[in-house]
Amino acid sequence: PRVFVGSFGEEPLKNENLRELFEMEENDLYTRIAQLPRTASVRKVNDLIKRARLAKVHAFLLDHLYNNMPWMFGHAKEQERMVRELPSIYQEIAMQRGLPLGDFPDPKMMQMHLAPMDFTTFKPLDVEKLEALESLLSVDLPRLLQQIPEEQAAQGVVAAPVLQVGGLASPFAVMKIGGASEASVFQAGWLVPPDLQAYANEFEALGPNSAGKVSGQQARDKLVESKLPSNVLHRIWALSDVDQDGSLTLAEYALARHLVEMKLNGQDLPASLPPEMLPEELSQLRPAASSESG
């Protein structure tokens, strides 16, 4: 079971450096609690699948132990050998039957249970029951898993009202479902054109040429001040140099700085530049040209 680390009281934090960790852990915990009505049925079916796969493994194991016992003499000796070499027998059965070793029970526990038993009393594999079990695992249970969301929607099963993550996301808490996280939930706020005036003075200080552009080297010296890795800055450059001429206009420079701030805020960079992020000055250029990230 997972252990959640956090400060679940209402007293002031004694170590402010732990705030981010505590918020992430609390969001995980409260989201799981809120989703219990939706996930309880799935967990029960998954538990049934585990038990069915374990029953299948047990059937093959007991069949193997039964069929490898001698007919006449040496029962005790052969049984002791098989108990002792049970891990190797697991591997042999797994290879023969195409079973994952993760489905097998703990060998030490099984050795303890098998030691006092008489393997000659075990029954051989029941083919009809095995076929029924295979049908359960391959047809019935997968179909049941598919039906759960539909039935829950029909019955109006919703997330539990957990106050700590309820309502709209805030800078302090977010329901972590549908791929949402502490960072991604606010990504839409960054998918807007940059404010050119916010970077105009900075751009002029770099000394643009008569065409109103700064070279790659000029822009590089400023962008590396972000301390982002070079591979990230390369992606930012590929997204910002919309016309791919190796230099940046004010609009392209502002876009690059906007993407830097976006990344520093913990957001993932878009794989290609969304049209809604293009400044008006670049809207006539093909957005597809900014999608290459090398």
C-alpha cells in the first residue's frame, strides 16, 4: 500500500520548503478518496482477475506435481526434491504454459504449505474447468470491465464530495484526474500570444539590426540566463523561429521568452506551436513551420 506524506492539520507549516511536496501528496490522496465510488467496482473486478489467474497457476502446478510423482517407490524422496526445487519448477511451468512468473504465489509460502501434503492425492488437470477459466479471463471479465463505466454513468455515480480538492482547481489543490496535475491544469493560461511590450526594452537592448531582428547568438546569450538545459532551449528556438531564418523579430523573441517562462513555471512545452499562441505579427506565417523541434 502507498504511504502519503503530508501536513493534514491546519497549523502553519514549520518547514516551508516542504509545501510543494505536501500539496502534491495531498492532491493524490484526496483525489483517490474522491474517486472511490468510481473505482471500487473496477478494483473488485481486478481482484477477481488476480484470483482467477492464481487459480489457473495453482491448477497447472498441482497437475505438474501429481504427474511427476513415481508410480511405485520413492514418493517421499521425490516429493522432498520437488518442494526444494519449487522455484525451478515455477520457471519450467511458466515456459511450458506461457504464464508470467508474477502470477505464481510466493515460493517460500508454497513450500511451507506443500511440505506436509501427499502429492499422490492431487487430482490431474480438469480440461473442462480450465476451459471455463480461460473463457472467464479472456471474455467475461474484460466485458465486465467495459460495462462498468456505462452502468456508472446510467446510475449517476459521481466523484465523492471531498472538500479538499472539490470545486475548480486552485493554486493550492487540484483533482488529479484526466491527466490533470498541479502544473498541467493551468496550462491553458499559457497558450496565449505573448505581450510584445513586456519584452520590447529587453529586445532593443540586444541591438537588433536594420531589419529589426537579433541574431541567434544575441538571443542565445539572453535565453541561457534562464538556466534551462540546451535541449529545452533548442525546442523553444524551433517553436519561436517561425520563419526559420535563424534570427528573431520582436514577436518571435517575445514568443521565445514566453515559452521560457512557461517552462520555468513547470508546464510542458507544446509539441507544435498552437495557432492561439501566435502574435498577430506572425499570424501570416505558416504555424506548421514552428512545429519542428529537431
